[in-house]
Amino acid sequence: MTGHPPMTTRRAVTGLVLLCALPLPARADAALLGRWLAEDIGGGGVVDRVQTVLEISADGRVSGSGGCNRIFGSVRLDGQAIAFGQMGSTKMACPGAVMMQEQKFLAALAQARRWRIDAPRRKLILLDEAGAVMVVLARM
């Protein structure tokens, strides 16, 4: 015995130290958590019977459906400021109108810079840098 901890113990401790040094994602405001259904994207409404859904988790992850494809990514919050990270999606083909809505939804998320909750109407409203409404979502 050399007085040193076994190699596996040193690796575990080193891994724990490295894990603790990683930045944690911003915690989502409780009002934002959960599933939201898009009711309007960029002032153009949405396609009937197509569910464009955004789910926001407490760990800063987002997922849902663009109407055709599954979407996933991350979100950073700082008070009322919001920034969606690079979003990924599956690559299924759907009718043109559905694909167009999905593209507009992803573009609107990329442009979102602020958020607010309309509590009486149970809506999440995403705004761009100038304060223009990008997406209106209803709590599911």
C-alpha cells in the first residue's frame, strides 16, 4: 500500500470535481414549465388540426412537435429574457402547409428574446427584440 487511494477512487473523485465545475443551465421560471400549444405564429395563425407543441422543462431543455417533426433543444432564461439554443428535429416529410408552419415556428423561436405570461388567458407570449409578438401559445 502506498498511502494513495486506489486509481478507481481517484478517477471517481476527479470526475465528480469536473462535473461540479460544469455550468448549470438556467432554471426555468415555474410559470414557463410544461406543455404549450401554438395558437399564432408571426401573426399568421396556425393550420387547423395541426398541433405545434413546445414543452419547457426545469432543466432548460425544450422538446415538442413542429406539427410534423419532433423538435428538441435548449433554452436560456434571465428574468424575462429568453434565448433558444440550436433546435434539432426529426426529418419526416409532411404536406407543404404543415412544413411551412414548422419552419415558421422554429424561426420564431430563434428570434424570441423576451417572454411574458398572460395568466388570465393561460397564454405564453414570445416576443422579438423590438417587442413584436412572435408566438402565442396556450397552456395544455
